[in-house]
Amino acid sequence: MDIYKYLKKDHDKVADLMEQVISTKDLSERQALFETIKLELSLHADTEEKTFYKAIDDATRSKAVEEKVEHANEEHDEIREYLGKLTKTPLTDELWIETFGEFKHSVAHHVEEEEGDIFEKAKKYLSQEEAVQLAKDMDALKKQAKKEMAVSAPAPLPAE
Ligand SMILES: [Fe+2]
Ligand SMILES: [Fe+2]
């Protein structure tokens, strides 16, 4: 698998989870789905920056391409802000689903640009071998981060 397929798989997974948030009326299910989206999307953005975006940045001397990567980074920050806002807003507040709609729109826009513009530029600057290696690197970083989270998570309370 190369980085393009790897990223697309992640994007499709999150898009599907977001659809489920909209279609369910069950708030505890919504909460659980949102927690998964938050984890998946945060890990995706962090590791994508460290592998894919970095590789493009390192490979290009084009100011225009660097600016595209910078713009994509800014969109990641916007996505992180939405995640923070949604975490702070109670799900019972009708503002939550409204904000979620904006957030979903923002993610869809970012993904469209990434799979279009950024992929096109990346394919110009990165070899297929690099693209395969980047998928491995990103996956390894994600697994490492998940392992660290499991270690730092509080131990479950003993059953009564
Ligand atoms: Fe992405
Ligand atoms: Fe991205």
C-alpha cells in the first residue's frame, strides 16, 4: 500500500463515522462515535504532518507547493479547534450538532483539496518507493502513539 491509498482509507473511514453521527439520534452513540472520530482524526493529522507533508516539503523547492502544504497545515489547526469546541459543548446543547455540521464541512473541504491538489503535487515530487515507505512510517507512528495512550490511560477501577 502506498501513502495515497493509506490516507484515502483513513479519510473514508472518518467520513463514514461522521455520517453515522448525523444519522443517529441516540446521544450516547453520538458521544461514542465522536470519541472515535476525535482519536482517529487527531492521530491522522499529527502523523500525516510528520510523514507525508514533511516529505513533500523536503522534496520540493517550489514556493507554491510549500504554500499549499502550509495551507493544509492551517486547515489541520482549524480541524483541531473544532474538535476542542465540540469536546467542550455538551451533546444535549442543540449548538453541538450545528457545530458538528460546520466541522464536517471543514473536514470534507480539506480532504477534497488533499486528495486533489496535494496528491497531484506529491506524485510529482515523490517516487513510488517513497510513497510506499511513507505509508509504513505513518502507520508505525500511529501505532506507537496508540500504545503510548494505552500506557498513560488510567487503569480501570476494580469490579465491586
Ligand atoms: Fe489527510
Ligand atoms: Fe490532512
